[in-house]
Amino acid sequence: MIICVASELEYVKEELEKRGYTVVSKLSEKPCNAIICNLKNNGLINYNLQNSMKTEGTLIIDSGCKTIDEIEYILNNRVYSSLL
């Protein structure tokens, strides 16, 4: 799984890499399965989402107040749990 993580979320990037995920900081590097950013701070504004070949079916996760375990649950299940 290839995950694009916003540059300001360095701790998320490091934790996901420790858990075996491939993490990039730009969508142009590789097609990504998920984007993790802080939506409340216009986190998607730096990504060009018009290239549908690279973003079709891409899961967008708002990092918000989520723990790394919550983020990993969302990545693996492609759902936000009501328990999170």
C-alpha cells in the first residue's frame, strides 16, 4: 500500500514506515492508495487531485485527532469506525 502523507505530519509518516507501509510526500511520486492530511487546515490544497489516474479510488483520511492505530484501522478496512 502506498500512502501520501502531508509533510507537516512527519510523526505519522515515520510510524507508518515502521509498520511497513510505503510512504511518499507527493502524489507525483507514485499512484497512492490513500492521502493523509489535516483537512481543517486546508490539507488537500497542496495536492493536484485532477489527475484521476493517480487519485481514482484514493482514500482521503483527515488526520485530525486520530492516533496512528486509528489511521491504520482506516487504511486496512477503508472505513471510519464508529468506535474511533
